Amino acid sequence: MVLHLSWSPPLALRAPQRPGGATGKGEPVAATAVRVWEAPADGTPGVE
């Protein structure tokens, strides 16, 4: 099994909307996006 991996640099997501407050009024949420997928066994492109 061969796995491929990609990720984004650290990013800040806008604060979610909360009761009594507008969207983006709170502190941003720090996050990193990660994606892992398996390479097709026979070399043909797969469906994601």
C-alpha cells in the first residue's frame, strides 16, 4: 500500500458565530489541513 500525503501551512480560520455575537468577532482558530490518500495499485487514476 502506498499512501500520498499533503498538508497546508498553518492557517487561521475565522471565528464561528456564537449566540449573542457576530461571525468573526472572536479569536481566529488556528488549524492545519492534512490530506492522505491511497495510490491506485495498478497505476491508473482513481476517483476521489
